[in-house]
Amino acid sequence: MNTVATRDIYNRAAAHWSRNDPQLLSDYTARPFLLDWSEPFLQGDVLDLGCGEGYVARNLARRGCRSLDGVDMSSEMINRALAQEAQQPLGFRYLLADARDLSVLGDARYDLVLAVFLFNYLDLPDTTRVLSESYRRLRRGGALILSLPHPLIPFLPTPQDRFGFEPRGGYFSGRNRTFEGTIARRDGRQLPVRCVHKTLQDLLGALAAAGFRAMPEIAELTVTADHLLLDPEFFTPLYDKPLHLAIRIQKS
């Protein structure tokens, strides 16, 4: 993973990621589902890996979350999260840190580790490393919830002004290679995103290598009929395509 380049991507685009209401495609097609999945664990302590400017954290607060640590490698994203926290205090902590080195958290343990579109920026060895640390920090009975672009999306014909990646190789030969892409806001602005391609087998193998033994729940997320009613022009080009992969797994 090119940490400097990834950090720069988000430092430069932080203003366009900042929002309190849904704007991005994935604010409709992925994050509401992940928030629903998180609700059973929100009475405990939450770690938001790759928290960005705090959009997911603030939505978790609306659903009852009262204890959250957010970490992100982008100083601009963290500064924006801290500014929001100063304006509307929730008691959340936002810390500048790389997900591969969580020493800033000390010995903290959590009931939910949430990673919303983080692992698509990590190669396979770093994915296993971060999953292992997530497992270590989870209390027994706690859950890891993660999302990333669906492994098939780079290889499907998709409108590049909505969501997509340029593959470097095929589904198998492109493993662990970085695919550059974009995701759109409903106002038409496109934001740069990145995907280090991993197969489903890679992801499940990394979870097992990290120590997880329970059966993971897997969801493939896409445009729904409600999205089409809301904004047919924006959502129809991506209808019936697998956009995101979500995984929830508990520490037994």
C-alpha cells in the first residue's frame, strides 16, 4: 500500500467527503445497511477504523452509540471530524493514526470494530495484519463489520461517472494489485477511490488467519427499488450490479 499517496488522496479531497446528509453513491447503497448491522453492538465501545471525517460515527450516534474511537491516516479528515465534534459534542475521540499501527489506542478493547471501505486500500499482508489486530482488540462476543468494493465490480461494465475501477489484470491475475477508480456524489462530482484487488477467497482466508473462527455473514449490496424511486437518473445505470461486499463476523 502506498500510504503517502493514499493519505494525499484524502487530504486533497476532504472537503468533498465532508457531509452530514447522504451524498455519495455508497451513502445510499452501503452505509445504511452497515449501520443496521452495527446496532446490536452499539451499547458497548466502538472502534471506527478509517473513520474519515466522521460521517459514519455521527450516524452511529443517532442510533444510540455513546462510546467511539475513530482513527484515520488523513489529517484533513481528522481535523474535520474534530471540528464537527467541537460544534456538536458526542464524546467521541478522533485520532490521527494508520490502521496498521494502533498503538495510539493503548490497551483499549471494543465490542464493535467497524471498517467502512478501509480494506480496499490495504494489500493482502496488511489486510491480515489489521484483521489480526482487530481480533485482538475485540472483546469476546464482539463483532467486526467491514465493507469494500465487490471483488467483481472492476470487471463489470459500469458507467465510470458513477462507480468503477480500472483493473490491472484479471480476477485472479490482478490479485493484490492496485486499481484506481472513482465514486460519484449525487451532485455529479466524482471522487477518487482505490481498490487493492482481493478475491473472496483471499478475504475469508485473511479472516481465518487473523483468528476468527465463527461463520461470517456476507451481504452483496446493490441499488434497490427505493433508490430507483428516489433518483432514477443517478441510480439506474448501476441497477442489478454487485457494488459492495459487506462482512460481519463475531469473536467467539
